[in-house]
Amino acid sequence: MTEILVVFTGGTIGSRQTGAVVDVDSGTGYALLERYRESAGALAEEIRFETAQPMTLLSENMMPAHWLALVRCLRERLATEPERFAGAIVTHGSDTLPYTAAMLGYALADVRLPVVLTAANRPLEDPRSNGLRNFAAAVDFIVDAALPGVYAVFENDRGEMPVMLGTRMAEARPFDDQFAPPYGAPLGHMLDGRFVPHEHAVNPPVAALRAAREPGLPPERLGFTTDIVYIRPYPGLDYGLYDFERLPRRPAAVLHGLYHSATACSAAAGAYESSLPAFAARCAALGIDVWLAPVKAADSARYRSAHELAEAGVRGLARIVPEAALVKLMAAYGTYPGRDPETVREREAFLARNVFFEHHEGGDW
């Protein structure tokens, strides 16, 4: 008998539609298990589900406090009874799925079992919903692949079931609601109940996924700060609107996104309001760190503006999706807060580490 821990958190996969309103329903998760048992046939007889429900909410309302509760729930079950479970499934909303997946990738990097997040495009009673198929694929991945670490499965609009690393997910695209992994290269696909790895230069080999890993973050100190400001570049961005000097509460750090060519405005001639290097210098004077993501590999050709950013001392997180970079900063400054030298050393060591393949190898990015 295979035992799987299922942790319900809400989201569309845990919702019902009443009229024109979709909202979470605490009993829907258990209905999902019943639907699975009815559809899976003989396989369902070989699997026992243990359930937990630490929260019930739409994922857009997820906060760092919920992340901590989710980590505690998973660690208490998986770490204290490592031989009992084959793995865990976390049902979640699709809106913030990449952020929770990245968070779990860092917080549970050392767990020797698969933890699979999944969601649904529509409530389960809607015949167009992919929720049951996604859940079944998560079960199949645990049973067949048995890869330790944090992953996500979500059926795409072509009927394929990609498997993605938890730390390599961007938000679903507007308009078509699709998750697109970096380079268009998911870790693999589920096909007829089997995991088929996708061989690509950016993907870690299966042997690397099976290898033992150090804890990503100390469980006894784990924290996630909200004192991070995320800025995306656009033509005419006015940094004068970010006058941190006058604020009663200043951010611990700024994550600054980049255009697809790893660039942002570096113009300096009489244009402080639009110059990222000048903005970064002002932040540095206030003790606020500025990070860029994703930056290109150091040995890749870069545009002049990208060189100017590097020369100005603006540091970057390389080869990482912005969602995973943001969560990594929230974890780094939340777990290692403050400015004393030892804390700064620990924080920057964590940021430099490739905790769970968030910094991919291969390619310019």
C-alpha cells in the first residue's frame, strides 16, 4: 500500500461556483479524493491518502504566514515519519502557485520525498476543469518517478501534462492561463502514468535530482519578510516616486526586473529619475540592497547598458525566474535579517547557493 499525504490549501481546485461567484469550500478537497477513487480504478485501491488542511483560501490571499504554516505542516508529517509516506501533494490556487512552489523548494530542499503542487483551471464540477487530471498526474509522478524535491504539474492547453521544478515557474500568462517554463523546457511530462524526462541543456539530470541535498534554510530560523520592493522596468519609469528616504519604513532590499535582453535604463545625463545606477546608488546610501533578476551569465555577450549596471555595482541573481528570485530574497532577508557581518555573510551565502536548481545551467541565462 502506497501512502500519500495530501495537503489542501484551497484555490480553484478547492472551490465551488455559486452563480457567478467562485469561492473556496472546505469540503471540496475531500470530494477531489472521491472523484479520484472513482476514476483511477485498480490503482486507487493501492493508494491510501492521509489529509491535512492547514488553511482554506484563494491563493491570491496567500501571505508569508501561510507559507510558514504550510512548511510546518509538511515537515511535521514528512520529517517525523520519513518511511511512512511515498510523497506529498499540495493542492493550491494557480495565481500564486509559482511563489509557493519556489518557497517550498527552498524550505524543503533536504526532504527525501517528492512534494508535488497542483491546481485547477476551473472548479471540479465544471466539465472543462483539469483539476482531477492534474491531481491524478501528481499521484502518478510520486508513484512512478519518486524523485525527492518540489515539483508542480499542470495540464496545458494542448492536453500535455508537463512536470516543472518548483523553483522554475513563472506566473501563468494572462489571457490563456498557461504556465511557460524557462526555455520552454519543462523537467519532463507525464505520459500514460509514467514520468518522461525532457533532455535539455538547462534541465538537471535525474541523478542530480536524486542526490542528497543540504537544508536550504534552517527550519528553526525560517522566516519570510515582506520588506522587499519589486520594480519592473518600463519606458519612463520615474525612480523619484520611490523616495525611500522620506518613508517611516524602508525596504530591506529591492528586486529590480530587467527587459528580456537583461537591460534597464542606465541613462545618467541629467536624468536621475530614469537611471537605475543612480537609483541603486541612492539606495546604497540608505542601506538598501538592490538586486537584479534575471541577469545573464558573466561570460555571455551583454548590451552596453547591462555592462553599465554591472560596473555601477548593482548585483544580480543569474539564471533565475523573477518569481523564484523574489521569494529567495524574501527568505534571505527574513531568515537572516539585519546588518551585522555574520548575518550578512549567511544571507549572501544563501543567495549565492543553488538550493534547488533555481539557478539553471546552460544557455546564456
